[in-house]
Amino acid sequence: MRKDVYEYIVAKPKIHQFLREQPSWYRRLTRRPMDIKEMEKEARQYYKQTLPHKVEQVVQTIEMAKMMMAMMKLMKDTHN
């Protein structure tokens, strides 16, 4: 693997971890260093860091908060 590609990967911990978990990318980047952006894209998918994943996570958090508020209201109403 080219030194500049390796230094780029080591500078980004998530990408470095992805490379350790997906060793086939070592071979691929050795042959085609320009595929680094594609690897980053796949790593974002793998770690669920894409915009759709983040939106889904926010929606789930909001739903959880709504459920907690409803439970608190129900508990308050039953206590009175």
C-alpha cells in the first residue's frame, strides 16, 4: 500500500478500524489506491454514519422521548 494512502487511513481512526475489520480492502487499495473514497463510503454504511442512518436515529430518539412523556403523564394521572 502506498505510504500516503496508509497515512491518510491511520489519521482517521474509524477508517483504520474498518480496514482492520475488512482486510480485503488492503489488497484492493494496494492495487487501486484511488478507491479510498469508495472505502470511506462503505465504512460510513458499515458504521451507520450516513445521513439516512442519522435521521433514523433522531426519529427513534424522538419516539422514545414521546413514549417516556406519555408514560410519565399516565403515571401522573393515575396518582391523582
